[in-house]
Amino acid sequence: MNNRKILIVGGDSSLSKELIKFFDDNFIGYKATSRRLNPDKGFIFLDLSQPNSFHALTGLNFSTVILAASICSIDECEGDKQYTSLVNVKNTFTLISVLKKVCPDIRVIMLSTDMVLDGALAWPTQITIKAPLTEYGRQKSELEDKLIDNYNNIKILRFGKILEKDLPLFNEWACKLKTGKKIIAFNDLIFAPISTDYSIKAIMMAIESSNISNEIYHVNSGVDITYCDAALWLAKNLRVSSELVEGIGVHQVFPSKVLPKRMALGNNLNIVSTLKGIEAFEVFLK
């Protein structure tokens, strides 16, 4: 596996850091990009907001590129649709066009989201008509379409919520519960969580697939839980009182927010011996 030439676009993200550790531990060859002006040794400076930085890839050949960089903040995407779309859609597609000119057979692995769907149907499949409820989901949906419509060897991975160990909200909850402080959690806002380990195994499946046609993978627990469910699970497993968890409705805080009915996806990958669903919250018990 050490003869692979993999490019990780967005090497500074939490998932990318775990992926890089996995690659290092398994002697898998890679290069990663960073938008920091003075990136770590071995990283390549590349900023999706600055297409002139793409020249840094000139003369480099890769077998696979993993698109792990984007503006992921839902609020930021809603607040500045023009700029975030420029970065998340137009410039990202331009980057792939540049790479495809140099390496026509390069495999593109796009890290997408379950938010390209509206949650109206139970366990939607890869052919379910998309209807994103957020600007972030719309941008991801548009990039999916542009890549699949224009190129071959595209692998789209629609992730559920990845429970990275540095997620501020859940770490704050765990800290408060351990010290006997009360937390508030939405009892009607749902998600389908997966562990970082599960996510990396899904990426490796996409890398190792012998199928060069375009494919969409659903990387999702297949199980809906509410944020209140998650908070109660944490309280139980931290051995503190469930009375420290107060459940409230989203509309008490955000009256106009449109809520998905479901987030669990159908046709999920057959990945065994790894955490998904509410058990993935174990990372916050440590």
C-alpha cells in the first residue's frame, strides 16, 4: 500500500489529522495541503479561496485525491452564500479540473454530507432525489453533481455527523456533567452519528475499490437520535443523574428553523467491528 500517491486537500481538519495518523501507521504514501501560510513540514500550501495557489501541485502526480477542505459552518454558508459557494463549489471544482488535466485517471473522493437530503423519506438511497434544507447542503449537492456529470472515477461519501474527539459541544457537555452542572439539549433535532474510526474505514473502502465508475457511498449510522438522547446517554455512562439534562424544542430558541424529520440514510456501507450510532459517543467519556 506504500506505493499509493494520495493527496489530502485540507490536511488541517480533525478528520484529516486522524486519517494522516492512520496513513503513517500503515505506511501509506500521501501528501496533504494546508491553507496556513507556514504549513508543517511535508504539507503543501493551498487555499481554496485563492486559485492561484493551485500551481503548487504542478508536476505532482497522484492516484487519489481526497476533498476534505470546505467551509462547513452552516451559519457561515447562510450568511455569505456568494463567498462560501465560490470556495465550496466553483474553486473546488476548478482544483479537480486542474488535477484531472495532469492525472486523467485520478480517483476523486469527495467528503459530502447527509444534508444534501431533506430527511422527508426514511432511509433514502443513493438515487433518492436531493432536496437540501441548508445552503451548506445545497453547495455540497451542487459539487456532487458537477463532479459526477463531468468526470469518471468519482466517489461521493455522504457522511453523517462524525464524532471527532475535539467537538466543542459534546466535550462541554461531558465536562459539565462530570462536575454536576446542568446541560440543555434539543429533544427534536436529530442526527445519525458515526465514529472517526468508522469514517476512516469508509474512506479506505473508497480508495481501495476496484470499480472505476462513479459511486455514492452512504456513511451514516442508519439510526436517528436526538441531541437529548445523546446527552442522556452521556449522563448514564458518566454515572451522573439524568436530571442534569434538560430537553427543549429547537423552536424555543430558533422559531423559524426548518427541522429534518430523519437523518438516517439507507444502503449504508457494510463496515463491522467499529462504533456507529450512539455508542460512538464513547470518545467523550475519556
